[in-house]
Amino acid sequence: MWIEQVAVVVDDYDRAIEFFVGALGFELVEDSPSTTNDGRPKRWVVVRPPGAATGLLLAQADGDRQAATVGSQFAGRVGLFLRVDDFDEQYARMRAAGVEFATEPRDEPYGRVAVFVDVAGNRWDLLGPGGRSSA
């Protein structure tokens, strides 16, 4: 058993793809036409980090209730966690790509961490191996 994907509600498919693929370096796994439960057109868009098994379903908000959740799916707290092998390299690359970081990098018992915000406004931890000393 495993989690195949997790939905992230976004304002716009193309902006979300640009962020996750362009700024974060994810792979675009699928972008297919689909329909809502009542037959209206939508897209089935899945992205995931290279080599990962679990993906994100980028779900464009449909209606007021879903639109209200964009950026607040986790009630303002960090709700998604991106683990990388080389924290400093990824942090620098993401900053250069325009990713907004809400905190500066810091060392915790579980590794190096900085909070960033995705295109929809959700907060993520960028996590890497520890070992750097705080001065």
C-alpha cells in the first residue's frame, strides 16, 4: 500500500505547472483532458519530484468553496515537505527561480530546513541533511 498522489488546489493549471516544474524542478507526469463529475471540461495534471513515486494532483479550483481553500489547505501551517539531498544547492536554485521563502535556513535535529510558499500560497518545508553548525 502507498499514497499515489495528493491533491493541491490551485488557481490556474498553467501557472502551477510553471511553478512546480520550472521553479521546483518537478517532472510533469500527466496533463490530460478530463471532465468534472457533471461533465464540464477540466484537466488531470500530475507532477512529482524526479524519481519519486508519490505525485501531486494539481486541481484547479472549481467553485467558491474550492477557491476559498487555495493557499489555506493546511490552515496556514506547513503541510507539505520536500526532502532534498543537497539543501544548499536546492535552496540557492529555488531562490534564483523566484521561490518565496518565508524563513531563513536553520538547523534542527531532523536536518536543515527553510519554509517556502508555493504558487497557491501553501507553506512547505524544504528539508535537507543536517550537519551544518549554527553560528
